[in-house]
Amino acid sequence: MEMPARKTATLNLRIDPGLKEALRDAADREHRSVANMVEFLIRQHCDTVGIVIPEQAEIFGDDDG
């Protein structure tokens, strides 16, 4: 069964160059893209502090997502 395409949102931000380099290093060590590493870290933090991440269907009103 093929997975439906997921919608994505763009996030533009400025961070300290040292943090950016550390993020690249962390992503490389985990064999992830930088974007995927940021998403992973956000999900991990939300799980730790009890923030529920809404499903795409809740955000976009999809009936099949």
C-alpha cells in the first residue's frame, strides 16, 4: 500500500553559525538531513514536555490523511 504524500510547511529562521554547524554534525551522525534532524528534535522535545503534535488531517481538514 502506497503512503499518501504529506504536506509540508516552510520554516525560515536565523540561528547562530555555531549552532548551525552543530546541527549539521548531529544530522550527519544520525544519517539525517538537516531538515529531518530539526523535525526529529522538535518531536523529541514535544514528547518530553507533553506537547501534542496535531495530525495533518486536523490542520488541513483532510478526510483521508
